[in-house]
Amino acid sequence: MDPGRLGAGPPVIIMSTRTLTIIGFVLVIAAMFLLEFLARRPGSRIPTVGQWLGYLMRPRIGRVLILLGWWWLGWHYFAR
């Protein structure tokens, strides 16, 4: 038998799904800040968040998708 299954050996650290979700969101937000920082350098070809959203908001479907995204965000995070 595996000794870890019977409780012997080093302790096992178990992360909850909440902790993993928070780590995931922190990584995504950090990546967004990094991309924005890189986009604002002189001569950068990376679009800023404002330019990216402006591009998405040109067609009607883009405006609808942005609206649905904000609705989803508000429903899941700010309505509690």
C-alpha cells in the first residue's frame, strides 16, 4: 500500500477551488496590466485597452457583446 494513503509521510496541502479561482483572476489581471504597460511604450505595436475596446465597439455585435460582458460581470460579482 502507498504510505501516503494511510496518513504517514509528509502532510499534503490541499488548495480549495476558491483559492485557485482567486489565483487565476490575479494572474489574468496582472497580465492585463503588463500588456497595457507594454502597449504604452513609445513605438509599441500592441494596442492599448482603449484602442482594443474602440475596435470592438465599432460593429453593433461588438457593442452587444461588451454590454453582455458587463452584465455578466455585474451579475456575478457586484449583485451579491
